[in-house]
Amino acid sequence: MMGEIMSSVGNIVKMLVGIVILIIGVVWYTGPKIDVAGFTLFNYWGELIIVLKASVGLFLLFIGLIVAWMGYDDYKMDQEMAKEEKKEEK
């Protein structure tokens, strides 16, 4: 009983920390433009677009790899199932 309560509290704390980090990230890119000694803080829309453009290729690479791996795994499983069916027939 006590372990379940502590687990629930831990999960709630993790969710709250995640939400706070999400809000900070949104404010980082959309917040007001602040200049401190010639250094701009916040409002990095241009940099966000560059990061998104750069990650699309990497994302496609990994998605393609995962899809190919799943297809190969399905092919292997079909081959194994066919072998087992032949054994059962004999």
C-alpha cells in the first residue's frame, strides 16, 4: 500500500518536472527578446528552424532503419513459422 502511494507520488513529481521543462522550452523559443550586453536571450525562432531542418534527415534515417528492421524480423518469423508447419505436417 505504502509502496504504491510512493510510486504514484514519484510519477506525479516526474510529470510536473516534465511540464515545467516543457514550459521553459516553449518560453525559450517564443518568449520576449531580451538583450544583455549585446547577447540576445530568448526568441530563438531562427535557431529552432535550423535545428528542426537538421533533425529531419536524422529522423528519417532512424525511422527507415526501424521499418527495415521490423520487415526483416517479420520475414525471419515467417520463415520460421513455415519450417514449423512443415515439421507438424510430417
